[in-house]
Amino acid sequence: MTTSWWVPPRTDEPELIDLPTTPWEDVLKGMRDVQRLNKLLLTYNVLLDTLLRHVRWPEGRPLRVLDVGTGLADIPRALVRMARQRGAAIEVVGLDLNARILEMASEHTARYPEIRLVQGDALALPFEAGHFDAALNHLALHHLPTDGHVRFFQELDRVVRPGGAVMVGDLERSHLNVALARPFLALFTSEIAQHDGIVSILKALSAEELTDVLARTGLSYLRREWLAPAAQFLVAGTKP
Ligand SMILES: C[S@@+](CC[C@H](N)C(=O)[O-])C[C@H]1O[C@@H](n2cnc3c(N)ncnc32)[C@H](O)[C@@H]1O
């Protein structure tokens, strides 16, 4: 695919948080910055609102949600708080590839029995077909290899029941987004998050590439429906 002049070339440079050699304190700093930015940019509110638009809370059993690339399990915790406020039952699985990050997440989820943390790969989800009412992901698509993008959407689709929701939010690669992110990250985040933030944008899909990936998934119910300040795009839909 030819890229437009406003799209920089895609990098395969790794993010520091993904490297086993990065000191643990730095990984933690980076993850805490992600947490702070998500709060600052109201990411959780948008994700929860979108989820509720796409899936109906089941009667007589808990809502089952999968959060892929869960990091410090902020999204699972936000989901549980929402369910508790509504007096409704929920079960959330937070899945992540990185065992060190999951260890930290487990400290944050000690008072959330509704959350189960699982180590696993987004490209081979260790769950039965149709198990979840919703499968979502925020800021992890750009961590995946190019040949995994289509499969990732298909994996999310596989583990969701008909009538359930699939949602994927991520960054969009463009010169403009890099230019806007630099001063913003410098103002609000640590050095590791400044590095990984820019690398993340340069690893992310461009708008054209996302359209192409979605077309190749064969999942016509998925729509790019909202431009978020943090995630920059959100693809969502209700599985028919
Ligand atoms: C930038 S963090 C986002 C954390 C969280 N979703 C949020 O928005 O706060 C990306 C997470 O994706 C995880 N990740 C990267 N590749 C993955 C894969 N193949 N399968 C599952 N998780 C992955 C990383 O370990 C990291 O915790």
C-alpha cells in the first residue's frame, strides 16, 4: 500500500516497556503514565459509554467482558466500578502478554474479585468461541506485528457471542499526531513514556491501513466510529 505524504514510514523499533531488559521501575513509570493520560483524556468514560451502546446487560447472569492488553487493569477496574454503581453483576478477564505487568496489575485488583488476570497472547486468545459478551482492547493493536492485525480482530470476534460487542481503540500514525504528541508527552509524562509514546504512534496503523485491515477481516459490522483524544480511533460494533 502506498503511503500519503502526511504519514511517516512505519517503524519496527520496539517499545521500551516491551523489552525484558528495561528496568522494572521504568516499565512501571511508563505504565503509570498511560494510566494518568487515560484519566486525563477521559478514555474510560468513552470506552464504557461505547460498550453500553453496543451490548445489552444480560439478565440473570453477569456481563462477561474481556480486556486484551490490559496493562495495570485500569479498564477492568473501571468496568467493575460501573457495574457496582448500577448494582449489576460483571466478570472481567484482563489478558496481557507481559507477566511482569500482570504481577503489578494483581496488586491493583486485590479488592476486585470480579476481575481475573490471565497471561496470554492477543493473537491466540485462550478462550472458547462465544464466551464473552464483549471483547475490547485499548492501545495494544500497535504492539502487534503487521501480519497479526487482521487475525487480532478475528480473534476478538471469535470469543464474542452473537449480540456481543467488539471494540478496539488505538493510535493513528501521522506526522500531525507525532507533532502534537511531542509537547503533550513532554508536559505530562516520564522519559520512558515520551519515548514509547512517539514510537507507539510510529508503529500504529495509518487511517488508510486501518480501513484496509478492517476490509480484510471480513467483519462488516465493525465501524470506525469515533475519534478519541487518547486512542485517536475507536473501531466498534455489535456482532450479528
Ligand atoms: C500501552 S499498554 C495499554 C494498557 C491498557 N490497555 C490501557 O489502555 O491502559 C499496552 C499493553 O499491551 C500488552 N501487549 C502487547 N502485546 C501483546 C500481545 N501480543 N498480547 C497481549 N497483550 C499484549 C503490553 O504488555 C501492555 O500491557
